[in-house]
Amino acid sequence: NRSVQSVKVVPTNYGVTPTFSGNVVTVPIPHWGKYELQINGSEESPLYLCANPPEEPAPTGQNVTVYGPGIHFPGRKTLPAGSTVWLQAGSVVHGSFVVPNADCTIRGRGILTNTLSSGQHFLETSGTRFRYEGILLNDSTPFNIRLPNASFGTIDNVKIFSHRNNSDGIDPTSAHDILITNCLLRNWDDAITLKSDPGGPNYNITVRGCFLATDFGWRSFGFGAEGGNESYNVLMENCDIMHAHSKHCFNTETPNNPLIRDWIIRNVRIENFHGYSLTGLDSASRAILLEGRIRNILFENVAFTGPQMPSGLHGDIDGVTF
């Protein structure tokens, strides 16, 4: 019901130019992806356009659960090994899933919401060889996707919208060999944060082609205060960070003596960041026992559009390249 005075699609890197006549807005979408339509310059109340590839037919089989169009209340389910959960377009599933076993898939074009399961992560994943694809997660109370000790997993084309306190988007936690690609995250808290609190290192994590927008929290992307183990071989590339209100755009914290090394942030575009600093590499902040160390961090071809912002390096840090 707003009177339209101006329209804009971000990320501007996509090169999409909308038009309007009266209150009718036309958005030409050149290919599948995630687009944010801002009316009258509003970053608080945009319209998100999630153009998906065509949905494949749902499979059949003994270990397959299909949620068709409509509203479902499965509650919290633990998936056995080899399970497939399919949320078809038009489905709204009130529940959450625990994935401790191997070779599980959750995919489709439906919506997973958690409003009736307070305090439970949408997808609690400690298994291996998992795949989450295409679904939309809405209104989680704690973290949306938590990956404690998970391995060899792919999160592809997942859309996350959450506005509650502590509603992190995706948290690989003592995880390894994880690919997060083509995802959209609009979170109140951190978008993607690596942690190591269960024990064990965090390594071989790739974040590629994602659209991040954080409304509060500590960081859009980085390493969190929970943990004391090594994190290495981390790559973030070809991502867009939009109008984030997190304290930092990129941030690492290293309490309890971890070593963070060999991270690459490459081909990333930042627009209208509203936080405190673009880069906050900190080996001492909120240190509980011992200060950590940060080594060999590369920022390559990172573009920022907006008012001038500071960056900070604090603590035992060596080998940071811009």
C-alpha cells in the first residue's frame, strides 16, 4: 500500500534495472537467483524475489518423506542414514530436523518454519555427506543451520529469513569439507560464523556466490568466540554483503588459544554497510583463557560502496594481505 517513488534492485552487481508505473513495479530477472527489491530506498522492508531453477519431481522409496502443498506439523525429527526429506512447493512445515547420520538430503521448494519449537535449531547436523538444497527457512528462534562436527556436506540455494535474537544463519562448528553456495541469508544475528566449541578443528570451508544481510549481531562472516581449536583453509568468494548492521563485516575472535590461518576473502562486494568496521581481526577480544593467533589472511578484490569505514587488527596477527 505504499506510494512508489523509486525502485532499486540489489545487489547492484546483478545489473537489474526495475521500472514502475504508478504502484506497479516490473523487475526483469535475467536468470535464477536472489534479488532484493527496495521501494523508496527502504532496506528494512524490501521484497525478496527468489527465482529458483525448475523443481525436480519428488523421489519415491522407503527412506523418502514428502511434504506436499499445505501445512504440516511433524515436530522435531531425527533422520536415519540415507534419508531424503522433500518439501514440495507450497508446503509449510512446522518442525526441525536432527541429522546425525550419513547420506541425508533435505530439499525442495517448500518452507521450514520453527515457531512452534522454541529453542531448537532448524537443522542440527553432525552427520556426513549431507545435502540441503532449495528450501526456505523462516523465523528460527536459535541458529538456523548448526553443523557440529559435520563433514562433506553441501548447502545450496537455501534461503534464510530470521529476525529473532541469536538467530545465526549457518554455523559450521568443528566441521570440515563444507560447501555453502548460492544462498540468501537475512538474519538478525551473524550470517555465517565458524566455531569450534565441540572440539576439533574447522577446515576446508567454502562460501561461494552468497547474498548476506545481517540486521544486528557481531559479524556477517568470520570466526566466533566459541571454541579453542584451529581453523584453516577457509574460502569466501564471489559474495555480496548488503546493508549489514552487524558490528563487523568480517571478523575473527580467538579466545582460548586457537590458531586461525590460511583464510581467503576474494571477489566480495559490500554495499551500504552500517556497522562499526569493515574488518575486525582480533586475537584477544573476549579472550576467556589465552589469546589466540591469526596467520595468513588474504583479502583480494574486495569492493566497498558507502561512506568511509575503519578496519582494525588487534593482537597476535601476522601475514594479513589486502
